[in-house]
Amino acid sequence: MDHAGLAERFIAATYPRAGIAIVAGSTARGERTATSDIDLLLIDDRLFEGASTSSEAATYDFEGRIFEVFAYTTDGFAEWAGRGIEQHRPVIVHMLVEGIPIRTTPVLAALRAHWGALLDAGPILDASESRNRRYVITDLLDDLADATDPLEQRVVASLLFERTAELILLRAGHWIGAGKWLPRRLRALSPERADRLSAPLLAGDLTLFAAHVAEELERAGGRVQAGFVR
């Protein structure tokens, strides 16, 4: 299927004033599956009729395909992209820099240069956030050690994997991700550390999993508990 042509027909019907349009996600990477939607980033100061609207995230069914649309004015994009950078998960910045443009304006090159430099620089994990993240992991480790209910154990272990993977990535200067993107980013950083952390979790060996989490916690600076002030 000509996804660029489909996307252009969708834009013409739904956001005709869009100057910048970028197809991102699995469609741009050539990794679509049967259930993949089409991620679309739109940027233009004329996008919205209401002057008070600067951003919109919406889902559409168009010609039998699902579109996930992220639409912004230039100021709206700057605001939301900045939030993503601060939260260490710059989804729309990745879309801007790594996606495939199907509509462009002279502004696109400058946007890509600015946000691409920030993306390349990676996240900054300061000492305060490191302590806060280690405190959360310490607390979850203790919860896992105390848990006897199988469901509670699995829920806590899942949270513990997420928080530990995030800490590993941030300490290495790598962006984090949500859902499927978290293990993908961890594997991209270090297949060995990703496997060491995930293998006992997948096998249901929570004791070994907790031991490996504790090792990663120690590597990051150790437990944080008594005396910690939020």
C-alpha cells in the first residue's frame, strides 16, 4: 500500500492547512504489522480555526486505516516537545527527527536541527532525580520481598522492572520509553544487561530477579531510604 498517498489524502480531508506533515512510527520504519496504526505529526500555525488551540492528539479511522495524529502550532510543538525532553521521553521529537516528511516548509529544517541536537545530547539525570528514583526502587524491592500474594508479587515486579530499566537508561544518557519501547531501548543499550534483568522475571524467579535489581541499584549509587527528603 502507498501509505504516503493515503496519508496525503487523509491530511487533505482532515487537516488541509498542514504545512509540515511527517509519517512516523512503524510505518516510517517499514515495520508495520496487521494492527499497526499510522502515526502522523502535523505542524502549522494555521492548523486550528480557534486561536486558543495550539495542540491536538486524535485518533481517526480513514479508508479503513487508523491514524494517530499529533497536531501542533509551532508554539504548541515547542511546549509539548519541551515537556517530553524534561520527562526524558520525547516521543514527538523522535517523530519529528526520525519520521518521513510528506509535506514540508522551510521551517522543518530548522526544527529538525534544533530538536535533533537536543535528542542527540541525551537526557540529564541530576543527583536529586537519581536519589528519588533509587528511593522508589528501594521501596519496591522491600515490597517485593514482603509480598506473599502472587498477583501483588507480579504487579510489584513489573513496576520494579520499569523503574530499574529507566534508571539504567538515564544513567547511560539514553532516553526512556513507555510500553514496548522500554525493553527495546534497554536492549539497544545493552542486550546483556537487558537479558540479565528480564530472564528471571520471565521465568518467574522473583528472588533472582530481585537480586539482579539490587545489583543495578548498587551500580547506580545504592539504596536510598532513611533520611531521604522528598
